[in-house]
Amino acid sequence: MGKLIVSLSPHAHGTDTVERNMYGVIIALMPALLVSFYFFGLGSVVVTATSVAACVFFEWAISKYILKQERNTVLDGSAILTGLLLAFNLPSNLPIWIILIGALFAIGVAKMTFGGLGNNLFNPALVGRAALLVAFPAQMTTWPKVGQLGSYLDAETGATPLSIMKNAIKSGDASVLDQLPDSLSLFLGSHPDGAGAMGEICALALIIGLCYMLWKKIITWHIPVSIICTVFLFAGLLHLANPIYADPVSVIFSGGLMLGAIFMATDYVTSPMTPKGQLIYGVAIGFLTVVIRNWGAYPEGMSFAILIMNAFTPLINNYVKPKRFGEVPAKN
């Protein structure tokens, strides 16, 4: 006879599962993935396939032979998602052996070291990207131009919109910003020069993914909207104060801001639990992104801003605690 489990109310059963949410995010990433295949061709296919396969392999091997877990978590979709997000943060001409190192850091160091899914402090894909950026800065900041469908390692490279913005700030010459593509080209990813990482090429594809996740209630609007609005506000104030800073629309559609705001910062494990906490988290990420982009060593600041705020998530959760079920507010 089975054991009778007695617990306190409320007794509610939700339909959410790890698998449902993970594969839901993977589906939301498909428009951006297809766009990256269209613009980068063979390079995008090689980088994506290598990253996903390596992340799945490392999670399976570590679970089975090091942690010796009875239940392997490979099929829950989290390793596949980490591989996709890592690939989206890489250039489409990155050598395979560097991708493997990034996958090992993402899965082995950032995820499995802490006990696997649900226990990691930092977003695994961003840890992998940050490790590669520190170890291989030249390879990680060489961006292929779009349209070279059959090229991989020998793809022609060019300056990204973020590097143009950085040059304008360093030189103090606002005319450098004339080299920027127009906002529509940035939105659609149709500019011919260096486009940046694979997953950040087309803001429209990322927004389609956002709409799908909101429709399926995989995420809420609080984090992505607060990040984008904060960046727009601070970038707009800087642009009004000094024209060497790019206009806020170009800032939002450039680099990995949309990718980070929609798919990276909204990670369940590393983001706050409450709507109020998520708004605080999003505003802080947006502010740090603008600061790092304009005055940091690297043109892109989204990844570092998210990782910094991942570290503050436990403090935010402690500061903004959800109200207990049935709790009566204290009288003054």
C-alpha cells in the first residue's frame, strides 16, 4: 500500500514542467536560428551543431561518470537550450576546438559544478561566452560579414555597429556614427558589414520569439521590458547630452541587447522570483549595459551586466519576498 502524504494547503497542480518550458524556449529560438542560417550559412550550421552536441555530451558524461546520477537530465532540454544560447553568442567563424572549450565551461563549470539544473548561480551559456572572451579575445571579437553562405573559417570580417559606437566615443567625433546602418537595417539584420554574434543579427526574429513565450506564459514581460526601457532612457539621455553617443533606437537594436533581454536574463534559475524583484533586476541590467558599453573595455556589455546581476539575484529575492499564502498584513 502506498504511503499517504499529508501536507498543508493550498493543494494545486500546475501544468508547467521543466521539459515544457525548456522546449518552449527552444521553439521560440527557431526564428532567430533560421535567420542566422540564412545570413551566415555554413558557419552558423557548424557552430550551432558543435555547441549543442558538445553541451549535450558534457552533461551526459558528467552526470553519468562523475556525479553518478541515476536519472540523466539530458532529455529535459536544458543542455540543448544551453548549446543554442552559447552558439547564439559566438561568431559564425569560431574554430570547433574553441567552441568545445566554451561548452565545457558552460556545462561543466557553470552548471554541473553546482549540482545541475536549478542549482547554478550564473547563466551557463553566458559563463561559457565570458570564459572564451577572456581566453580568446581575438577570435571572439572577429565578426564575419553576412551573405558568405559557403564560408566558415575563411569568412571576410567587418566592423560591427557596437564597434562603430565605441570608436565614436573614443575619438570624440560624432561623425563616426554616420557609418552606422539605419535603424530598419539593424531591426531586420540586413546590413552587410560585420553583424556580430549569430543570434543577435535580427531583432525582429528575437521579438517573434518573445511574443511566443509571452503567449505560452513561459516568461513574463517584467525583465525584457524593464531592460529595454532602461537602456532606451539612459542611452537617450546620453545622446541628448552629447551626440558622440548613438541614438537609443540604434543602441537597442545593436549587439546582443535584445537576445540578452529576451532569452538570457529571463532564465528561471538565475533571475528573481517576484515581479517587483524582476523589475529591479531588469533596470539594473539595463543601466549596467549602457555603462559597460560606453566606458568599459569591450563594446558589448549585455553579457557582463547579466552575470553581475545573477550574483545579486539571491539578495533581490531576500529583499523582495513574496507574500505568504494567507498572511495578514501587519497593522501600523
